[in-house]
Amino acid sequence: MRIVLLGAPGSGKGTQSALLVKAYGVPQISTGDLLREERAKGTELGLRAKAAMDAGKLVDDATVLGMIRERLSRPDAVKGFILDGFPRNLVQAEALEKMLADMRTPLEAVVLLNLDLKTLFKRLTGRRICENCNQVFNIYTSPPGMLAEKCGGKPHRLIQRDDDKEEVIGKRLDVYEAQTKPLIDHYRAAGLLRVVDADADMNTVFKNIQKALETPAGG
Ligand code: AP5
């Protein structure tokens, strides 16, 4: 499996990637996660990315492409990958095509998670992450029992991502409209796009993705 998960912030890319990893045994490659790891380690790259991320803007293409090139060259990516949050604009999409052509491993599909603005906003403002185990929750949509589960014998320590504050969410959604949305037409023209309704519980969305992957593009 070599796919891209495309969708606005909060559309469920990370959540669905985790289910796909479990079902298909290929790694999730999330540029957002890679950048957050660099920030947590305090590397020069992480510090460079911080200002753009905190402002809800895209990190520069050269930084992101360097990270992706390195990640795709690791042995676990030979059996496939789920790209989550990459590419984010046409420059990144074209660079990815070139990288994959050089590796003779072209993309098989691009899955667009479709969700209305109101629901995106609610999912983003409600997202919480356990700072110990990194599990993702939602104060509005996670089943109540899930929030009460323990992490290493203690309650989860839930925090909000800095860029999930209301004032940054608006900016991220604007950036998606202006820079990432054009990829929908790009991948439709390439015959790779599969559109999935993401307005359902996570297991139903997962089934929708599986069905879409079995259906030829445009079908
Ligand atoms: P990134 O981390 O990629 O953020 P994003 O694309 O904005 O996506 P999110 O992580 O916000 O949402 P998601 O779609 O994964 O949703 P999730 O599954 O968590 O990027 C962060 C920043 O890094 C960017 O702003 C940019 O600065 C930089 N960056 C990253 N990649 C870059 C690139 N390629 N180029 C340049 N810069 C880059 O779900 C959201 C919430 O909803 C969760 O609480 C979850 O529990 C809940 N939920 C999920 N599915 C469901 C469901 N079906 N029903 C109910 N609730 C659900």
C-alpha cells in the first residue's frame, strides 16, 4: 500500500492512519508528527519549524522535503507507506512524484477525507493528547470510557496542541483552502483520487476508506 491521506486539519488523517497501520502493516509517515518530534528534541530544524507551526502556516518546502526524503529511504518504507499531511501544496506533490519515480514505487491512491467546516472546527477544538503516551482523544467525540482509561497505571495527562487554539485553527483552515485544496484537482487529473465521507464514527470512516481503495478511481 502506497497512499496519501488528504484532508483539512481535523478531518481524521491521523486517526485513520493508525487504523490503516494496524490493518495493512505499513508505516504512517506524518510530517506533522516528524516536525513535532524535532521540536520536542529541540533540534535546529525543530526550532526553525516552530514559528510557522505556531502561526498555523506551512513549514518551508525545503525542510519538509528533506525530512520526507530521509524517511522514505528507511527500510520499513520499502513495503509501503501512508503519507499523512504530506504533500501540502503543488511543489511538494511534484517533488514527491519525482522521488517515487526515482524509487520506482509510484503512488497507488490518494484518499480525500471530506468533512464540513463546522465539524472540522469542533474536532480540532475538542482534540486532546496525552503528554505521556501521545494517544489522541476528543472531549466531544471520544467515548466517555476512553477518556477514563489509564496510562501507565495513572490517568492520562491531557493537553491541547498549541495550534488547536481557536485563533490558530482559522489560519490553518485558510492555508488548507489556499494551498492544499488545489491538490484535489491535481490528483483527480492523475486518476488517483478517492473521495471518502469522513462524517461518521471512526470505524465507519475506516470501512469507507477500505471500500474506496477497492473501487477504481472515479468509480
Ligand atoms: P499536522 O500535524 O499534519 O496537522 P493537520 O494536517 O492540520 O492535521 P491534524 O493533525 O490537525 O488533524 P488530522 O486530520 O490528523 O485529525 P485527527 O485524526 O487528529 O500539521 C501541523 C503543522 O505542521 C501544520 O500546520 C504545518 O505548520 C506543519 N506541517 C505539517 N506537514 C507539513 C507539510 N507537508 N508542509 C509544510 N508544513 C507542514 O482528528 C482530529 C480530532 O478528531 C481528534 O480529537 C480525533 O480524536 C477526532 N476524530 C477523528 N476522527 C473522528 C471521527 N470519525 N469521529 C469523531 N471524532 C473523530
